[in-house]
Amino acid sequence: MEASDIVLNVIFYVLAAAAIAGAVAVAVSKNIVRSAFALLAVLFSAAALYAVMKADFIAAAQVLIYVGGILVLIIFAVMLTHRITDVKLSNESTPGPAAFCACLCLLFSLVVVILFTARWQRESDEVVVRSGGNEVFLRQYQGDGSTGLAFGGAAFEGSVVLGVRVDRPNGDVKYVTFTAVSGKEKPKTVVIPFQLGVTKGALSDLAEGDWHWSAVLSGADGEVAKAESPAARDFTVNRGITKTVARALAGPYLLAFEVVSVLLLAALVGAAFLARKEVRE
Amino acid sequence: MIFTRHPLEHMLLLSAIVFCCGVYTILTRKNAVSILMGVELVLNAANINFVAFSQYTRIGGVHGNVFTIFVILLAAAEAAVALAIIIGMYQNFGKVDVDQADNMKE
Amino acid sequence: MSLSAFVSVLQEHGDNVAHAAGSISPTLVWMVPLLPVFGFVFQIFIGQKLPKPIVAFVSCGVVAASCLIAWILFLNVRASHQPIVADIGPWIQIPGFKDGWLSVIARHKLVVDQLTCVMILVITNIGFLIHVYSTGYMADEKRFARYFSYLNLFTGFMLILVMASNVLLMFVGWEGVGLCSYLLIGFWFEKKENAAAGMKAFVVNRVGDLAFTIGALTLFVFLGRQFHVWTIDFEEMKQVILTHKDAIPVGLATFVGIMLFIGATGKSAQVPLYVWLPDAMAGPTPVSALIHAATMVTAGVYMIARLNFLFTLSPTAMAVVTGIGALTAIFAGSIGVAQNDIKKVLAYSTVSQLGFMFMGVGVGAYAAGVFHLFTHAFFKACLFLGSGSVIHGMGGEQDIRKMGGLKSKMPITFWTFLIASLALSGVPPLAGFFSKDEILWQAWSTDKFAGTALAGWYGKLIWLVGATAAACTAFYMTRLVIKTFLDRPKWGTATAFSGGGLPDWMDEEKKKESKKEPPKSGTGPDGMPAWMEDDAIGGDLPQDESMLDLGNVRKKKKDPEPPPPPPKPAHDDESHPAIPSSLLQDESLLDLGAVGRKPKASHEDHGHASDLPHDESMLDLGKVGGHGAPSHDAHDAHDAHAATPHDAGHGHDSGHGHGGHGHGEPHESPFSMWLALVVLAAGSILVGFLGVPAALGGSNRFEHWLSPVTEAHASHGAEHAEKPAHGEPAAHGSEPAKEGHAHNPMEYVLMLVSIGAAFGGIGFAWYIYGKRQGVPAQEFAEKHRELYELVHDKYRVDELYEAAVVTPLLNLNEGTCRFDNEVVDGAVNGAAWVGKKVAGGTGLVDNEVVDAAVNGAAVAIQIVSRRVRRAQTGNIKEYLTFALVGGLFVIALFCLYLTREPLLAKIRELFGS
């Protein structure tokens, strides 16, 4: 484990603890102002978690909208709907056994699903390339080397693991040379001793952009086979998601975006109307 | 380390816990604003879920992130409307106790 | 419509107008019956609002017009010797039938031949006289117009009867006169007895009519089937029967003849259907005179005379006819001897004389029978009208035991009555002698039964019975005259009757009279005499009426003296003389009734001499005294008033219209009444000479006149111009030895016997009632009390009928009624009851089961929903909780579904499949 991983883990656990504590406090606290501020903690933790997951844009959006808008709104509502004197014991709860059990069951089922039933790992797709009379199967993984990376998909944070599988090589194959090429950057190469099964080689510090890669199997006799990944833009390296999200919003999600903005407008108008002060005679 | 598995699962577990806390808040609280806070918890847990899936497994691209953006937006709209209703409720009933807003009781 | 218009209408519709040689238009002929009918219509619709003189004028006028036309027709027939046929068209004619009973053709046709001429002359002339008489008799009657309407209608129907050319039209008249008889008998229907008498007449007639119908239809069917002649016309029937005389079985002729004769017994009051005639005396006396003496009762004789061609075919039927006639003659004659009501005596006399007529036609002497009918009409009508005059003069009294001494008071009545009764008794040279003697001679010498078992002796037997009946007739008529006119008057100022008591066995009315009230005097609100308004008056009286008075005798045996009735005036205003009580006790009494016996102060009825019995047989007029026993015997009451239905209604005559008269004493009747008497008495003297037999040198015009009808020819009667038989010897008569020159000496012998019988009867009655003042009769009655009672009770025939016929019928009626009520209604009610029970059951099922199910479902739902409703608390949190729970449940199911194969594999592994 690298130190960055450990640090990352520690950060994660802290943030997680903060989020969980805040959530429990929201659920349990008898003081509504305290639960409002616990919610604040939860929201911030969520934003931090987004950052940890390298979803920088979302983290920023979270802080801006959720914390800056919604939470403020909630606090305003808290203030507006309570007499000051009541604030202390203003958040009673009626914990019934049904609710508690239901939530526990829910948690339990989610946990079970998450831990024991779901396969989050997805093996990479294989692409077969013929070269030198060999059938060469190409794969690509995310930086952790086990999560498959779809061809054309985006690599997580500039590191990628490339894989090759040749079952019966024609000749003697000793080494596999992975070469990743991006348009502007110089190629990155890594040499991995060949192994039966899947030979994986990791490349890191890749710049952003579309990368094309190839694998050369060589041995004592020289190059036995050379396999090119099918097309350019085999994988894309993104640092941060902002560009991606922007492209998505302006692309496939344009209509949704527009509709949501109109919806937002309508909601605000409706809210303004609903909360109007009735003229009492 | 306790959890050496894929970090995605960490996130999912976290989001599950927060989700359940939010559901519990919704089910047990009397104060309407608290219930709204529970709803926010639920939404946030879902967001975390979305983002985790989107970031840790680039399956199909960045759709999870986009969805998260939308959820945040809609949560804002919904919070605004809900709070307007709560304000109205406060104005009509004098309190925001959902137990007492039972005009629909049989 | 006016008369001329009516006439022209008739002429329009006459298709087949047959004129006789004298060119009499059929319209004129039809006027004869239709004028009285018009009079009826007039009286009914208009006459009731007109004053009496106009009503009387119209009624008498139409009859006078008919009479005039009848004389014209008679002269025409006499001149032409042809019947007059007045045919104004077909009546029943069904097109399309050539054979079978539907091919019968009946026509509106009147035929006036010689026999019809006789009848219409009698009807119209005597009818006219009686109409005139009625104007006087019924002068105080309130329903004047109605009376005359009925009288006119009767006249019309009778004329139709005798002028009809076919059975159906005759039957119309037959039934019509029966109807009018009913209407007129029950004219004073306010008294129940009168209405009952009318009904009795009608019902008894009906019995006869049934037999008549059967006979007529049998003949019709037989003629049609046998000879294919479907006709009901008399002339056609005559031709058919005479042509095929030998092809007609005797049995059929006998049957038809007997059936027709039974009809005649009903109409003409023979045994056994005579019982209505005495009760018919409840009607006004002119009615009795017209209908029950002169006309209606002669319809039977006319019918047999008309159908003589049929009766000649069957000696058996003729034997029956004559036998019944003879039986009736002697039967009724014997009853007449013991009656005390003047009209009843005349009624039985009528029945007896009708028996004579049937005797005559029964032995084939149709002309003789019709001649007796002819003469009898005169003197019987005269007798009835005379009795009406007597009753009128006596102020309503009808009991002859209370009369007497009227000769000086009512001379015209007396002399006409005497002449008529001598005529009836058969004293030559009055009319009755000739007709009666002719019948007796024909009976003796008949050859109609030759070849049968009755040959030879039957006619003689009939003669003997007839002679005896003639003697009876003379006897009781003389008795009647003596008691009514010549005897010591038993009326007078009212004194108490203190005579001996009536023997109880004669005193049935005593008990019945106990409830009677005194009769009111004066006229009641209806214009009827006051005494008629009291229903209580007139109980049963009959039993006493004809009692030979045995008062003293009986009294000695049994009765203590009943208390003498207190002396009181008989009436309030009508002080009818009564026999002084002092007289009543001394004389030998002939009449015993409850007369005067009951010391009831109540019963009064004007005209009754209160107690009679002891005095009645007094012929000495010097002992006249009045007595006014207030307790007017029920006997008197009964005599004067209609009592039981058996002797229904006869007292009305006495009451009619006399309410206003001031009666001090009997008085003569007014001119309108004694005129008819005189005319009829003259007729009684003169008409006899129309039928003087050849044996006495006469030419028997009557028989010759009728010969075209009575002789059965196979040729058409119309063409057979019979010469006026004055002196024509060869009228193919059925009396061989009559016409011509050789007269059977037996005829003279029998003639002398008849005279002897008549005088013997007269003398005997004179001796008993005149000389001996009824003592021998009384002693005889005492000695043979049961016989006397039997005769006095008219042989109890009415009681026999009541027990044998009426009561079983009523019981049958009762039985069927009860059957209907209990069985039929029971079934219907039972079905309804069952239906109700079933309905109740279904209702129960519907209520209990069906509704229970429906309600149960509703209740179940309510129970369940009450529990379930509690889930709606309005608490959102609860709702969400349960939503979450439900959602989890769905997710679990989904997960199970997704992992079903491994799960199932695990389960199998666990349980070791």
C-alpha cells in the first residue's frame, strides 16, 4: 500500500465518520437547530467525498447549491417556523418500532447487496487482433488493474493498466511491450515479462487526451506479434470531470438541462406563491 | 485495514447508512422541517452512490455525474417548494407538527 | 209519426200483398191489432199526463176503431167466403237455404178466415164494452192511464193471436196475452197477494207454454224431415198434413196433440194448470171479465180449433182433450158449489165452462166448442161485470154471505145478472142452452173414437160428466143469485155480532187476524183505497171462504162461546150495514168463517158486514139488521182482501175507487157500467139463435159459418169458396145425422135431459137456499165435514202443488246455492288461502334468507372496514413507514425471484431431494 492510499483511506474514513455522525444526529437530535447543523456536516462531508472521488465539479456544485442554498433555506425555515423559546425541544421524534425495524431491514438488505451479491468488478472487454498468425486478445483496465475499462471509456486519473492474452503463441514470447500513444504526447512504454493468462502492464501519469496503445510480444527470436488496439481513442484520460460533464450537459443531456431549468423556475414561482402571506381580515 | 475491497463498496456502504438515517428521520420525526432534512439526507446518499458508481467504474461514461448534477438541482427546487408549504402550514396551523396535520384522517 | 205516414210505410214494405176478393188492403187488416197497440204506446208515454176523459176516449176509441174494422172484415169474409190475407212481408227468411230447418219462411201475415172473424168480433166488441165499463169502474183509480194501456195492449196481443197465420206469430200473441194477464192481475201490486197472483198466473202459463213450444217444434221438425216442407204457416201445414194424412204416424200426432193441449191447459185453465185462474180474481173485475172469461182463456180452444186437422189424426189426443175437459168441468163445478166469494164462484164457473169447450173440441165438434166459446163470452162477461157492479155497489164487499136483498137496490144489475146466469145454466132459449146442448149431443154421438178402445162408451161417459157439470152449474149459479140478490140482506147498520162462535176447525183466520189493524178509510196517498195500503190487512182467508156455515153445530160440540165483540161501527166513514148481532145468533148459519168472531177491535174493512155467519142463510129480508161488529172477522177481511197466495187478491175490487163514495147502502152502478151489462145480457139472449141446431129447425148458422175451417180439406181453403151455409145441407160435416132430415131422436132426448138438468139444478138450489135458507146444506156440511172441508179447500190442489213442486224446487235452489257457496266458493277461497300461505312463505324466505344474506354482507363489510379504517390515521409518517415496509417486501420478492435458481438448488440440497 502506498502512502497515498493510506492517506486516502484515512481521509475517507474520517469523512465517512463525519457523514454518518451527522446523519445520525439529524435523525436523532431533539433540537432542530442541531439537526440542521448536523445536516450541514453531512453535506460538507458529501462534498469532500466527491472530491476524494475526484468528482471535483460535483463537489463544487454540492457546496454551492446544497449547502449554500438548500441548507440556508432550511435554516431559514427553522427560524421562521418556531418561536424562539421552543427551539430547545422543538424536534421531537416518535420513534416507532415499525420505522426502526424497517430502516434496519433496509440497511441490512442494502449491506448484503453491496457486499455479497453485487459484482462491482467488471472484467474488461476483449478485442482480438490477428498478428503473425497469433490471436492476440487485448484488454484494458482502470488504474487498479481489475476494473475493466471499456474501449472508448475514460481512464481514471491518468493511470491505466493494459492487458494482453495469448493462449498459444507461435514462437517463444518472453516480453510484452505496451506502448501508449497519444496525439501530442510522447509514447509511454512499459515492458512486462510474458505470462500465460493475461499479461498486464500499468502506465501512469498519462496526460489528458485520447490514447491509442499497442502491444508487442517479443521473445528471443525477436518480435513475434504486434497487436494494435482497434481504433484511436481506445481510452481517454481525463483529469477531473468538469470537461466531461460539460460535454455531457451540452450534448446528450441538453434537453434535460433545459427542462430542469424551467422546472426550477416554476418551482420557485410556486414556492413564492405558496408561501405568500395571506391577507387576513 | 478493515475494508480492503474496492473503494466503491466503501462509498456504497456509506451511502446506504446515510440513506437509512435519512429514511429513519422521515419516518420518525414530527417536525416537518426535520422531515425535509431527512429527505435531503436521502438525496445526498443517492448522490454519493451515483458519483461513486460514476467515478469508480467508468461504465458508459460520466452519466452518473450528470445525474448527480440534476439531482442537486431538483433537490433545490423541491426544497424550495417544500419549505414554502411548510411556511404555509405554519401560517395555517401555527405549528409544523405533521402529527397534527391529519385532516385526511379517516 | 202520424198515422198516414205509418200507413204509407207499411205499404212500402209490403212485398207480397195478397188481397182477398173484397180488396181489403193489408194495412187495414193490420190496423186491427195495431190500433190497440198504438193505444198502449200512447197511454204509456203521453196518457199518464192527460186527464182521465182523454185517456178513456183514446183507449175506447182505438178499440172501437178495431171493432169497426173487424165488422168490415167480417162482412167482407161473409160476402166473399174467402179468408182475407194481409201479408206485409217476410219475417224470417234466411237466404241460401233450400232444405233444412233454416229454409223456413215465416211471414208477417194475418189471415182473417171465418174462425178468426168470430174471434175478432168477440174480442173487439166485448172488449169495447169492457173498456167502456172500465171507465166507470176504475174512475177513481190513480193509475188510470196505465190500466188502459195494459188493457189496450192485451187487446192488441189477443188480436194478433187469433189473426196470426203462423205458429210463431200466434205464439207472440200467446205470450203477449200472458204478459198482459200478469200485468193486469197484479195491477194493484202494492198488496203482495196480488203480485203473487200475477206471478202465479204467469208461471203456470209458462209451464203450459213449454209444452206448447215442444209440440209446435216437434211438428215443425217432423213435417220438415218427413215431407221436406219446412213451414210454420197454418195453411201450409194444413195442406201438407191433409195431403199426407196416412203418412203421419199416429204416435207423433198424439204426442204433438197432447203437447199442444197441455199448452192449452195452461192458457185456458184446465186441470192441472187451472190453479191460477181463481187467484187471478185479484185483478180488477173488468180484467176478469175480459181476460179470464171472454178472451184469453179461450185462446186454448181457439188453438185447437185452428189446428183441428192435426188433432183429428189422433184419437188418443182427442180423448185426452175431451177427458180433461170433462174432468175439469165437473171438478171446477163442484168447487164452485162451496165458494163464498162472488168472483171465485164465477172463476170456477169459467174453468168449468172452459172444460165444456174442450169437451166439445175434443170430440171433434170444433164448431160446437167455438160456439160455446162465443156464447160463453157474452154471458160470462155479463156475469163478471155484474159482479163488479155488485161489488161496486156494495162498496167492496165480495162475500155473498154478506149480501142479499140487492134486487131492489140494483135492479139493472139484478136482471142482467139473472139473465146471464140463466143463460149459463143452460135454460132455453137463452144462448147457453144451445151451445151447451150442442156440445153434449156431439159428445154423446161422436164417432171420432170409432175403432179404438173408447168407441161407443167414451162419448157417453163424457156426456154424463158434462150433464152432471151442467147441473152443478145451474145449482151454484142459482145459489149465487139467491144469496146475492134475493136473500135477506145481511148488510145494514153496524151492530155487534154476538153470534155463536165459529167452530175452531173453521176458524183458521182467528189466529192470523190477531195482528190486523183496522183498515183506514178514505183514499190513501196513492189514490188507492186506504184499506189497501195496509199490508197487514188480508191475511189468509181462503180456508173460510167456502165453508158451509156450521157455526152453531160446531159450537155445540166444542167451543165455548167466544166473547161477543163490542158493538162498534164497522167503519169510520163508511158505515156499511152489518148484521145485528141479535140476528146472528138465532139463525142457522151457513157460513162460518172467522166472521165476526174475533173480538178484535182492529180489523175493519169497509164493505164487510162484520159477522155474518149466523145470518147468512137468511133469506127473509125482513130480518135485515145492521151489525157492526168491530171485530170484523178476518173472514170478511179475507173475503174482501186478498189473503194467501192461494186465494190471492180479490178484495181489491171492493176497494177501488170507492173510497170517496159515501156508502150508506148498496146502489146501482153508473151508466157507463150498466150499459155494458145490458148489451151483454141482450147478447146472451140473442146470440144463441145463431147456432140453433137443425134438430130444432134451425140452420145452425154458426157451424156452417165455421165449416170451411173445421172441415179438413186437402184443397186450399182460400179457393174453396164455401157457400154461405144457410141451409146448405151438404156441408161435409162430421155430424152425419145432424144436418139434413133424419134427426136422431136421441138428440131430443138428450136435449130434454139437459133442460131437466138445468131446471133441476135451479130448483134444487132454490129449494135449499130459497126455501130452506141453506139449512139442508149446512146440515149436509156438518154431517160430512171432511168432504165439505175438502171441497171448500178446492181439493187442496194448491197445497199439493206447493208440496210436490214448489217446495222441492225451492229446496233444490237452496241446495245449489249452498253448494255454490260452500263448495265453489270454498274452492276459490281455498285456492286463495293456499296462495296466501305460499306468498307468506316466499316472503319469509325473501325476508329471512335473502335479506339476511344481503344485510349480512353489508354487516360483514362494515365490521371489516371498521377494523381496517383504523389504518388511516392521517399520520404521514405512518404512511411512509408502511410504504417503506411494502417497498422492502417487494424488493425482497424481486431478489428472491432473481436468485431463484441458486435458492431452489440450495433448498433441494438442504432437504435432500
